[in-house]
Amino acid sequence: MNTASVGGIRGVGSQSGHAAARHGVVGLTRNSAIEYGQSHKY
């Protein structure tokens, strides 16, 4: 399980560094879910 703030999903003013770091967590989680789903079909 990963956690990220709302700043990782929507931009927050004057916090571009924070948003970029949090989006990395969100993007990694989403991509991992897609890859796992494609390789583990039942």
C-alpha cells in the first residue's frame, strides 16, 4: 500500500516539488497494478 496526498493527484499552488514527488508514488502504484493485472490473469 502506498500513500500520497491530494497534491499527488491534483496540483497545489506553490508546491510543484511536493506534487512531483507525490505523483511519482501515485504513478508507480497505478503502473504496478496494471502490470500485475496483465501478468496474473485467472
